Amino acid sequence: MTCDKKKAKNYFLIAGAALNMLVLLGFEIWRDAIFGSGESSDAWYFLSTRFFGALLCLFLIFYCSYQNILKIKFRTLHKAILFTLPCWLIAINNFPIISYFSGNAYISGSKPEILFYFLQCLCVGLFEELAFRGCIFMMVLQRRRRSTKDLFWAIVISSAIFGAIHLVNIFAGASPISVILQIGYSFLIGGMCSVILMKTGCIWHCALIHAVYNFCGGVVPELGGGVIWDTPTVILTVVVSLAVAAYVIFSLLRIDVKKVGDIFIEEKEKSNGGDLNSDV
């Protein structure tokens, strides 16, 4: 890529990011005028801000030349799916399976409401993974990937930022205890998704697992009710969490540090225009 083309590309990406920031700023300033008032308007505001936030992160990912993580590697897709299967247990188990099928928890929302709620969770998953794994984690990892210890600290640093950002929920009226719990499991989910990204090289696995995790954990309290955390559910969650945590840690220890750099576009490839031999 010539210098002029590279500058033009960067100007385009900066302009796109700035435009998305203006849209998000407009949503905040003229929220009532754009979305109205009421419960449904809050839902549309939530969905719209996460969607445009995800677009903003995409512009940043391309600007930083991290776009390799956006490619679906079909030749190794079956291996990626097999690797993520235990991680899917975390996402699915976030739904109160025992309470729901025993009749202690219920979903009273209609099918369109459930589908719309899943769409909200999907936008949140996309936004948070593109922001925290696609941008922050990749920035830290780019500078800390010479050893397994480096990978570990890259995960800890980015996951700690991801967890700490949930402190803002206190200002939204959440109780300190619930926020502390949210910070804790956000840190752990962030760590799991970081390992998934390094193992699969594709951020879409992270985003989908994250979205399903949020949906399974929120659909009953948001669109239903009942007893969610009964004793059997707590025991099952602890068992699944410990088993998957051991699996993720073991997988991290087995990661070939030399291959982690494959998810980056190296300087030689940048000088050739950023064209990679992809599996897409």
C-alpha cells in the first residue's frame, strides 16, 4: 500500500469513527426527542447505542490493523467450534435451567419480546467484545506476547478494565453487592473470551458466547420472574464454572506463544498492503 493510499485509508477510518461518535453524542443530547419516553424507548436507546458503539469499535480495529480477528477461518472452523464447546456450557448454564423446568422460574414475555431482548444482548455482546477484546486486549497483547506469563498478564489487565467499567452501574441505581458480583464474573468472562480469541483467532466466537451468556442470565428476570438461584442451581453453576475454568487455564498454558502473533498483521504484511492469505 502506497503512502497516499494508507493516509486516505486512515482519514476514512478516522472520519467514520468520528461520525459514529457524533451519532452517539446525538443520542445522549436528544435522547427523548429521538427515542421518546417509556420502557420500549429505553430498550431502543440501549440497542441503538450498543450497535453504533460496535461500529465505532470496528473503525478502530481497522485503524489499528487488527482486522485479522474479524475473519472467519473456515478451514479450521470445526476445530474452533470444538474448542469453544466447554465455554458454551458457561453461557447456557447462566439460564436457571433447574428452576425453570421445575416451575420455580418462568418467562411471561411474548416471542417478539424475547426475540427483541436477544437482539439487545447480541448488540451488547458485539459492542463489548469488539471494544474490550478487539481493541483493548489486542493493544495490550501486541506488547505482551513473548511468553505465557505475558499472555497471562495481558488477559488480567484487559479483563480487569472490563470488570472495572461495570462500576458505572452504581450510578444507575444498582446495589454495591450486585455491582461487585458483576465485576467479578465480568472479569472471569473477559478472561475466558481472551483465551478463546487467542485460540481461534476470531472474535465472533467471543461475541456470540457473550451474547448468549447475557441472554440466558437476563431473560428470566427481565421477561419473567420466580426463584432463580435455588440451591441446585448454585451447586451446578459452581461445578460447571470450576470445570470450565480448569479447561481454560489448561488451554492457556498450552498456547504456542509464537502462533499468537498470527492474529496480527505484521509490518511486512502491512508494507504489502495488508493482504493476508486468509481462510475466508
